[in-house]
Amino acid sequence: MVFTNDHAPAHVHVFKNRFEIVIALGTGTVAQVDGSPTKAEIRNARAIVAEHIAECWTEWKRWHE
């Protein structure tokens, strides 16, 4: 998810059940974690963002440029 009124740097929010992981688009690093995801859940979130990186950038730019 990209929030329309969010801030730089470019990032996406990944939600699942009880947690939220914020992943920076430029580096793929985890910028923030809320809740208690496992290491495997964090790896999975990063993999999903990497797989859809072009779409994530398109949406970020659509709302923030």
C-alpha cells in the first residue's frame, strides 16, 4: 500500500494480520516494523515488494510527483 499523503523517502506499507512492515523502494530495506512479524514474514514482504517493484514505483510517483 502507498499512502497518498505520506512522506519521502519512497516506501510502501505491507500489512498482514497483526503487523505492518515499511519497505524503502530505493533500497528494499525495512524502514519500520510495527507488531511482531517473524524473520520469514519480513523476508516474504521484501520478496513481494521486489517482485512488484515497478508497480510500487508507478503508484508512488503517481501520488507524490
